[in-house]
Amino acid sequence: MAATVIDGKAFAAKVRGQVAEHVDRLKSGHGITPGLAVVLVGSDPASEVYVRSKGKMTVEVGMKSFEHKLSADTSEKDLLDLIDKLNNDPEVHGILVQLPLPDHLDEDLVINSITPAKDVDGFHISNVGLLSTGQKSMVPCTPLGCLMMLRDHHGSISGMDAVVIGRSNIVGKPMAQLLLRDSATVTIAHSRTKDLPEVVRRADIVVAAVGRPEMVIGDWIKPGATVIDVGINRIERDGKTKLVGDADYESCAKVAGAITPVPGGVGPMTIACLLANTLTACCRANG
Ligand code: GUN
């Protein structure tokens, strides 16, 4: 039987609608408008597309959007000064510094200079520690979006075998923490994992977050398993540019019970969760 397609685009629209309703109530009831500041250093084309899209959707849900575009040769001091200003700006409830940063900037130093309560990416070391010890934190947007889709599809994932392929700080590690928090049995696989296909074949849930186009194939998937594809890879095929995930959609969809498409799966959920995190940060800041 063909897999159920998990429609991230529709789910994200629903989440944004709920955020917009809440923002409306905050504005009319309390005179508070949540604000999100996005900082982009340099002009990486993919980052520019993401930042534009984040700004547009922030405004669409009724929040204030503050965009700061800095030149690629911005000094660390100037960037840290801007973050300090945003940390102290009461109109700004969430701060996102788009990654990757140019090489001369220390990414850890920059991220850890954001006030943890405004760190809507959930990348600050305090938020990482809070999440891994099961305390209230800001949760990274992409893994949060994946978890929401899994909960929506399965109800509960308690006791399920989950394999996360990829160990990045942005997706793999926080994804594993979230799955563990929901009582799944979690394996983190990566480039050095021995016999990756065999490891993946044990999984009821596969989260592919390796950044390699179409690496996970149907032959690796346990029949009926759920495949969450975090990859966004641009490839050339038949003379055209095409967006594909880290899973080979065609072969995986023949075996899986459910699968997220690329585009239209995890991607839209990431921005919806960023807006939800900004709303959460605003609510926490205002008691
Ligand atoms: N670059 C790619 N994904 C992300 C993300 O989730 N947050 C930030 N800040 N930068 C990114």
C-alpha cells in the first residue's frame, strides 16, 4: 500500500493560523505585539530566501518583524553590539541569527550572546542544557516541527524505535532529545555508523537529517515505518534544478506507512514553529 503523505504545508498553515489568533488576542486584550528580529550577515542566496520568507510570515501572523542585514565583513564586535541592543529592546521578543555565519565570526560566541529567553532557535547552550534535562526551554524549530507531525500522525510515539540519521546541533541532537522526551527508543546514526541500512531497518520512525540527496532508500525502510525527511537539497536532473530530500521519495513511499514530501513537509513546519516560539517567548516575557 502506498504511504500516507504527511502534509507539512497544510499543518504549518494551521499552526500559523493558531498563532495569528493568539497574537490577535494579545494585541486587543493586552496591547502587546510579539516581535521577531532576524539578523543576516552576508548575502548567501539560500539564507536570503529563508530570511525573506520568515519576515513575510512574521508579518502575516500579525507580529512585528525587524530585519537586520549586515555586510559579510561585519566585525564580531559590531554583531555582538547589535545583539546586545536587541537583547535590551522590549519590542523584540525573539532573536534569530541566520546560520551559517561568515568564517571570521565565532558562531558559538554569537549564539551564546543572545539572551536565552529570546533565543527562539533554541541554540543557546542554556536552552540545549534545559532541553536535555527535561526542563522548560526554547526548542529548536525544525525538530519541534518534526515532533508535531509525528504526534499528529501517531498520537503517541511512546515505546517506538526511532532512528535519527545525522548528529548536528541544529537538528539531529535536539531531535533525539525530543523523541526521548516522548519515550521513544532512540538511536542516533551518522557517517561512521556501521551497517546503516541494517540500523535503519529496525526503525518505526526514521528521521533523515544528513544533508545528502536521496541517500535513504526504500530497501532500508521497515514496511509501515514513518519517514520524516529533513533534507532540502538542490540537484540537477534532466537539465532542471530540483529540490529533493535526504530520502529517495519514490522508493521509500512504496514501503513506508507515512512519509513527509520535499518540498511541503518539514520545511514549512520550521517557520511555523519559529513563529510559535516567538509567541511563547513573548508570553513568558509578559508573565
Ligand atoms: N540555517 C539553517 N537552518 C537554520 C535555523 O533553523 N536557524 C538558523 N538561525 N539558521 C539556520
